[in-house]
Amino acid sequence: MVALTAPNGVEVEVPEHSRERLLALGYAEARTEPKPKAAPRKRPAKPKAAGGRGR
């Protein structure tokens, strides 16, 4: 994957084989390194409802 900057200024990651075609369409080489993917956040455990079983 390579990072390119779309004509509207948004940075996108595209597969290597799409790079040349997108550059011809007006995309630019991204000046920054692609950001590492953020680790998925673990949801906090829900506290169990107090008071035994329901009817």
C-alpha cells in the first residue's frame, strides 16, 4: 500500500498497482508517511445488572 493525496486534500492509502493510474488522475504523492493503524479499542466490560434473575 502507498499513501497518496487526493485532489480534495484527503490522504488515502491505495494498493501499489493503482498508484500510476491515480497519479495520472491528479492524485499526488503524500508527503507524510502513512500513519500506523490505531489498535482497536477494547470496550469496557458492562457492569452486571444488580438483583438476581428476572422473572
